[in-house]
Amino acid sequence: MTSQTDYDPLMIERGRLLFARPFLFVKGCVRLADLPPMDRVEIAFAGRSNVGKSSLINALCGTSGLARTSNTPGRTQELNIFESQSENLRIVDMPGYGYAKAPEDKVRQWTRLIHQYLTGRATLRRVYVLIDGRHGPKDNDLTVMNELDLSAVSYQVVLTKADKLLARELEKVVAATKAAIAKRPAAHPHIILTSSAKGTGLKDLRTEIAMLLES
């Protein structure tokens, strides 16, 4: 589960320092009007309700309680905003998708909010689309990618829970994921393999985010 990308050591250190400093929760937004001003670089995390999104954000930022985790899928019902206290960076934790037991009106509300955010936020530099490494891309993951492609919003696939698979199983999922994004215009070609529990891939993810701030 090693990176296939050779990063500049200086950029790796930049990424480490970026997340060595604290991030704080700012607010939860249920409407586009609730969002902060577009005054800093934004990245967003999207994924199915049980993909481990909150756990990855906590591991990325080195703070166990920053993003709320729950055994109940669909708990994140807002755009949750986190900001670096020393850098020009904002993290947006998007509502999970694909959880059938959520009330239909809530699902419609989340879907509308996500669409408005993705298509109307000029400072959004990249969306990290989290996909469960045990299963690979599902139909609703592909639907989100379709919307990002149509909106010309840059995104990068992050496979979560990579520690749950044997190496040969993981290779198959990576191959299937590469095939799914191969011809997508807004997809970053490098897939990041992560494990929140083991810390796998966090260096790569931090480095990629640091590169966005420098570009």
C-alpha cells in the first residue's frame, strides 16, 4: 500500500507542517447562505455515509474529536466547516450519500445542498471522493463523479479502509477504480490508498493538499 507518486521531499514536509498546526470546527451549514465568505482555499470530502469520512478527516488533522464519528450512517447532515488556524485552508465535510434509511425529504435536502455547493463555490479547489476500499466504486459514487465532471470540479479518489484487504484483493479494487476514472475529465489520475486506523496514505493526502496551496 505504498504511493505510486514520487513527491518532492520539500512538499512532503510542507504537507506535514500544514497539518501539524491546529484545525478548528467553525460551523455546520444547512444552506448555501450559511457558508463562510470565499476568502480561502477550500477542499471538500465526499463519500458514502459509511465510508469512514469523519475518521479520515480526524486522522488527517491529527485530532481525534474534530469531525464527529458515529456508528449510525448519515449522521453528517450539514456542510461541516473546519479551518486551519495558521494557513489559508478550509476543509468542508459534506453529507454522506447513498444511505437508503435516511428520510426522503432529508436526502433531497442534502442532495440539493451538495449540488449547490459543488457548482457555486469558486474557491473550491478539489473534492476528495472517498470510496470504500473493500468494495470499489458503487453507482452513487459514479453519479457524484458524473456531476463533478459536468461541473468541471477537480476531484481525486481516496480509497479508505485499505488495511481491511489482502494485497491481491486491494490490487483488484485499485485496477477497477483506475478503469472507472480513466476517461473522466475532472479526475486526478493518482488514487490515494488510506487507512485511518493504520495511518496509511496520510502523508500522500497531506502532500497533495499542500500542493494545491502552492499552485
